[in-house]
Amino acid sequence: MRHPLLEELKDPHKLKDFKQPQLEELATEIRDVLCNLLSIRTAHFASNLGVVELAIALHSCYDFSHDRIIWDTGHQIYPHKLLTGRYEEFSGIRTYGGLMGFPNPNESDYDLFMTGHAGCSLSTALGLRSGDKILGEDDRHSVAVIGDGAFPSGIVFEALNNAAQYKRNFTVILNDNEMSICPRVGSVANYFDRLRSAPFYTGLKHEVSKILHKVPLFGDPVERFLAQVKESVKAGLHGGMLFEELDFCYYGPIDGHDIRLLRKYLKMAKQAEGPVLLHVITQKGSGFQPAAEDPVYFHTPPVFQTNEGKAVFEKEDAQGGKADDQKTDTDSKELVARQASEEVAERVETNSPKLAFTNHARDAILVQMRKNRKVTALTAAMCQGTKMEPVREEFPDRFFDTGICESHAVAFAAGQAKAGLRPIVSIYSTFLQRSFDQIFQEVALQNLPVTFLLDRAGLSGPDGPTHHGVFDLSYMRIFPNMVVMAPGDAGDLPEMLDFSLSHSSPCSVRYPKGVAHEISGKRSPIELGKAEVLDWGKKEGILVACGAMLVEAIRAAELLAQQGIHVGIINARFIKPLDEEILAKAIEENPFVITIEENALHGGFGGALLEMAAQRHLRTDHIHTLAIPDRFVPHGERADLLANMGLCAANMVELCQRLSAGQPPMPITDEKHPSPL
């Protein structure tokens, strides 16, 4: 079968001129293309058959070269790709060098995000809506298409909780097909079942609601009685009271395979004064009976041929059944010199007022927001903890507190970045772990310039193991496109933020809870992947400090110098990318190299340096790493915990003394504060 409409459809704008019969014929052509594809390779099938009419209706009602659309989950993107000028390339989808089976911004401006995980569409669409509003493009509509299987995701409700502030031009399409990949489960699914079983005509609800609003309320007790009647009738008519109570205009349920009806309701949604949730009933596999009858198997079925409406598979099992290619799955020892760590080294400024890193971060944010209206600040219920109250007060329109919704905050920031803003996400290191997936997919994978400020990185003190932020270097540096930094002192932090906001990729800046010292003397500027050499020493050994451990390293070097041992000091600054030139020189020219970091040993800065050395075939047996050992650290005062972990000047002095004398290092133990787990 030829596909004349698709062959000519180079631009979805033409759909606005199509008559109803042409739109229906276009749906037939799309289904035929999908069936043809499955005759040559396996691909997502039933889910795409289910959204054919929805995709046509959306593109005929919106201009997504200007408006925004996010498909959640992205495996239902095939009709959208066919409608946006990719018909000629479609046969190569899911092959090397061909079209991607998910949205891909590198393929088309109509694909805004690569979306392969469920649940994030509302957050990213809200971020886009927020960015457009801030940039004065308030006429742009944002649409999120999400299935009922993805809807129970926690991040969805995080987004719903934050959506009411957008009074118009934000629409959620709930694509209800009674499925996720497998049959869905849970109370939300049961709620959708009840909505489908007793649908009310939305137009009737709208008219009755208008009448009810005109009912006058008069004296008690009549007033109370009529008020109760009014609310009871509204509750009875509004099948979507859950969404209405969240300040959404709820429309539906409606037939998701009726293009004319879909277009009618989409036009209503565009005119609504408030966020809209349009509940659409579709059928996975619609238009191809075998897929409709068994949408689980036909989610990504093996290759088959179509014969009189039936699927004929190339391979059959021994009983003549379907081939099942999809089922193959692939301490404490007291440190005698601890008091010395509190002595003052010459490079550590002590006369200036001491502020916490958090204060310096907050002040740096204010500076950036005053000079650039595209900079926004986000936090997740930690406005006070991150000391952001002045930011909130001075820039209420560019400050966003999402509540305890870290996943939503990160995906929301990704949407803002995609719209052209420069969002700063300020969250405790340990809490940011809750948004690991969004850092991966919504930010790093899209290579969006979101800046992460990770407060409380390292040992947080009395809050204990749930709050120690000792894993962020490990989990941030694994992502491609991510730049990872740690300021050595108060002066580094604002410079790193300034760098981040001019860099084209995502950046992470981590700093601990506690006082930020100021290192005196002439400082090197922040440059991508460049470490700062404070002192090369006399080639008797070198300390490479990551982040706030720099102060302890300087103190240790000063104490060692008094004993005639002259070690060098490097302020690493960048964990990713590493300054390979400087670090390789340090490794090659010194009898020992000690890395110091307030992060887990595994996957941290020391590990990154060792990986680099191995790749360059450098000697590594003289490299020693001081980091958080492989266990959970109990609560306690931060200074005590650092001492017990060996992350203090006294231990560095002892280690350097032993290495200089040719002795092996002593193991770091924690007999006084054993692990609670």
C-alpha cells in the first residue's frame, strides 16, 4: 500500500488544512507503516497503534514548532515521528545510524527531550512552561502526554502539586489504555476504572457548574443547606474530583480514537483558564486485532507478516505458538597530633569573618540573579537550610521551592534550561540522590546547562548516616556531559558558580556544612579542567586536596615543613574533567602522592586519579587515597568524624612521615565510633 498523505507530509502544519476524511485516512496509513515495520524488525508496536488518532489530533490543533509537547513514555513516539517529516527515514528506525526508537532532539526540533523512563513529562513540561513565562513567551502551550501506567509515579504527583500556579496554557493528556507495559496495578488504576465506568459528559458538567455558581446564598440555616447541596451536586458531577481538588480543569473521559472529538476537547483545553487534564480512553493495539487482544506480547513483538488481519511469525515454538524472543534476559584510635590540625597555617586566612559555604553560595546566587534575568534558583523544601530566603524575597518570580520533590525539581529545571533559562538547583547532597534518574535522563542525557549546588556534601555531623553527603562525587562523575567541581575555599565557590552559568553543559559544585576558610595569596582563575598548584614543594611528596580538604592539607604541609619535610599542595578543583597534565606531572615527579577527599572511597576523586594514571600507563603503587571508607558513618561532631576517618591534618602529617621514612601507612580504624549498621 502506498502512503500518499505521509509522503507529502513534510510539515505537520499542513494537518490544519486536512478535512476529516483525510485525517482518518492518515491514521490508516500510519498503522500500515507500523505493521510494515514489524515485518522487518522488532519495535514498540501496541503502544504506538494506540496513540495514532491522538497524535494526529494534537498536531492538527497545536503548532509544536512553537508550542511544547513531551511524550511520556517515549516509546509511543512513532506516529509523532511520522507526522513531523520523518516518513522517508522511518524504515531505518532502531538501526545503527537510523532514527531512534524514542524522542531525539538531534533528529528533529519537534523532539524536545529523550524520554525513555516513565513519569517525568509533567515536570519537564512545567519547566518549559515556567521558562516561557519568565522569558515573555507566555503564549506558548505546554502539553504532556502520559499513560495511566506511568501516572502513579511519585514524580507525577510532585508535578501536580506544583502545577496550579500556571493558570493557562498547560495541558496534561492522560492516555488511559488500562495498561502500562503489563497490566497496571494499584489504587490509582482502580480510580481510573471508576472514572471510565461512569463518565459524565464534560459539557453538561460545565453548564451545571455555571448554574450552581449563580445560586444565591442567603441566611442561616438555608444558606448552609444550599451550600451543602451545591457542593454535593458538584462532587457528583465531577468524576475527576481528585484533579479538580488539585486545581486542574478535568475533561473526560473521552474516546481517544475519535479524531473529531479529540480536536473539540483539545481546542477547549487551549481556551481554559487554568491547567487542564484531558482524560483520553485509548486501546493499545487499536487497528490491529491481534495486538489489541494481547497488548503485553505485542508491546515489542518478534518480526511478523500480516495476513488477513492476523500476525504470522517467522519463528514458531515447538508447539506452534508465538516465538518468545523477549524472555531472554540478558575509630576509635585517638590521633596524637590532632591538636596540631587546629594550628594556623600561613596560607589560611583567619582574621576575616567566617561564613559557612552555604552563605557564600547564597550570596553568589544573588549576584548572578541580579546581573542575568535568565538565572533561576530552585530548592526542594530546604529554603531555610540553604539560606535562600533573601533570594526568595528579592526574586519571587525566579525562585522555585518544589517542596520535598527533588525528582520534580531536577526535571523542572531541565525544562527551564531547555526553554533558555540558566537554572541553579540548590539541594543537599544526600537529598539529591532521590533525583538520580532525573539527573541522568532529563539533564545529562540532554546535555542541558543545569547547575547543581550540592550543600552538606561530606560528613554532615550529628544528623548521621542518612544525611552524610559522601556519595555525590561518585554518582555525579559517572554521567557523560557532567562537569564536577569542589571549591577548596570560600574564594573558589563564587568563581565556580560563575563558570557554571557560562558553560554549555550541566555542572555540579559540592561543598560541605561548615565554615569556609579563605586561602590567601595570588589565586589562579577557574578554567575548565584546571587544577590549582599552590606549591610544587621539593619533590618530597605531594598532597592533592579535593574540595574543602584543602585547608587540612595546607595545615599538614605547614606542620611538615617545620619538621623539614617539604610536600607540595594541589587544589584539585575539578573532579571531572581532571587536570591530567598537572596530576600526571605530580605522579611522575614525587615519591608519594596522597589524595584527600570527603567522599566515599569507591568512585571518588582518588579513584578518578588512579583511573587516569592507569590509562596513561603511569606508576600507581605510590598513590595513597584518603577518603570515607566503605561503610556508613555514624553521627557525631564533624571534626571528630573527620579525625576518625583520617581526614585531618594530624593524620596527613603522620602518613607523610611514614612514607618519607619508607614505612607503610597505618590503617585507619574507628574503634570509638563503630558503624551502626
